[in-house]
Amino acid sequence: ALININLYLEEAWKRGATDNDYLTKAFVEFFISKDFSAADKLLQKAIELGPNNATVFYTYSYLKCMMGRNKEALALIEKGKAIEPNSVAYFNYYGICLYLLEKHEDAIAVFEEALKLFPQVLRFYDHLGRVYLTMGNFEQTIQTLNAGLRFANIRPPSMLAYLAMAYLHLQQENRAKELLQELIRRSEMNEK
């Protein structure tokens, strides 16, 4: 997939890259190469080219959170929200930022509101389950993740791992082992 992305980006740069092309390149640098500095510069350029592209602001907020620059991240979320309020991206990045700031109750409120608007978006169950797990609320972790998994065609590994940890904390070792075995099998099949 990265080969195809790079081919696309080469062509885009020949034609004259847009804000979305810079965003795509920033995703590669941020999520694949883990070059936060390069991603930062690319996202600055994306904002310059597309000052009304909420996705750029939301993505940039996540990078800032990962860099520990939380005030900047929150300001970018507000800019994105001014363009595109109450979107999946808004709730996703705002909730993640609150979680990383260890504002767990606020993160829960954001993800619960998101689920009222978007009840089939799996990542909200995933994030909410992680928040509950971090807080040590293992019963709520299990309830949340199982509620989300009913929508899943493919069971996200993160959700299974969080479930396994919650079951382990509740001394339900067999359930935890079943989930870990599923993850091991999927890994052996070279599933990411």
C-alpha cells in the first residue's frame, strides 16, 4: 500500500500538490515513518494551502498531542470544529486529546456523545473501552467493547487486547486466553 501511496504522491507533486496531498504525505511521515518533524512541516503547508480543510486541523491536533504540545492541539481542534463541527473526526481527535491529557471523565463524555450521533463507529467503542481500562473500570471496559464488536466485520486487534486485559483483571483467565489465541492466530497469518 505504501508503494501505491508514494506513486500517487510523486504524480501529485508533478502536477502541483494540494492541501490533501500534503495531508497524505504527512500521514505517511507521521504514522508510518514516525518522523514527527517532517509531518509537522507538511501539515503547516497543508493549512496554508487549505485553510478550510478541517481534516488537516484535526490530524495536526493529533500530531501535536503526540508531541506533548497539548495547548496547541486543543487550539487546532477548535479550528477544525469551527469548520466541521460534530463530525466523526472532531469527536475522535478531541476525545483522544482529552485521554492523552488524562482527562478521562471528559474523554468519556466526548465518546459517549459521539456514540449517540454515530452508534456504529467502531473506533469510538475502541477509544472508550481504552479509557475505561485505563481507569480500572473493567466491567465497563468489557460492556463497551462487546457492544462495539457487534458492529465489527473484522474484530480490531486493539479491542480484543483491551478485552483480554479487562478479563484478566477480573480473573477470567480463560476468556483472556481465548482472545490472545485469536490475536496470535491472526498475527501468524500476517494480519497487521
